[in-house]
Amino acid sequence: MNDTETVHNAEQTDEVSLLLEDQLCFALYAAQRALTNRYRPLLEQFGLTYPQYLVMLVLWQHGALPIKKLGTLLELDYGTLTPLLKRLEAHGLIRRQRQVDDERSVQITLTDEGTGLRDRIRVVPASIAQAAGLTQQESMDAKMLLEHLHANLSSSE
């Protein structure tokens, strides 16, 4: 037994391990980084970053939305979301419009170009699924487990 194994075995007898490889947070962090890195070259060909892609997914699913609702769905605050939206608008994919009845509210709508991008970008999820190397059932199970984890951690705030 080498020193690393001795330390690891000693840690296993304690109630809480402080080994990096035993931490759920690090496994999630490393997997999230690897996944985002796989998205990067795929999305670059469409001129999008990963966060911008998420914004577009929400708008393709829900249509026009106030910024506040968009932020809620993406779990992003106004300060993070606003620069993303400005860049998407500069690329001609969305429009930001103040509401006539409430000037504090800004509605986000897709442009024709933004709507048209949806059909071209459909290759991305299939490419990511292939890169992940999971069966459809494994992918659904992982997603369900992550949603359960999110719900548990969010409810304890």
C-alpha cells in the first residue's frame, strides 16, 4: 500500500472525507466545465457563447418574455443577463423593447434571424449527446438526478 492509499483508507474511516476526489461539488464542477468546453466550438460556428445559447433556448421555447421572467427561468440576475442580451441584440438575434404600459419592463423578442437560427442549431444537442457517450436512459437518469439535487439544494436556501 502506498502513502496515498494509506491516507485515503484513513480518510474513509472518518465521518467526512476532505479528499478532492470524494467531493460531489468537484465532480459536478469538473463535469460542467468539460460539458461547456464541448459546447464552445459547436456554438462558435453560430456566433454564440454557452450562456447566449441558453437565452436563445428559452426564447425559442417560450417566445417573447419580459427580462424578469427570462432571468427567473435561467436563474440569472439582471446584471448578468443584461450584457448577454445586449450582445444578442447587437448580433441581430433579439430585440429589447420597453413596454408602453410599464416602462420599467423590457420585453425580449426574437428577430427573424434569431428565429431562423433555431433550425440551423439543431445539430448541437445531438453532437453533445454523442460526445457525452451516455445512452439515452443514462442521460435521462443523470438529468433527473441533477434536477433532484437542484431542487433539494434550492429548497434549503
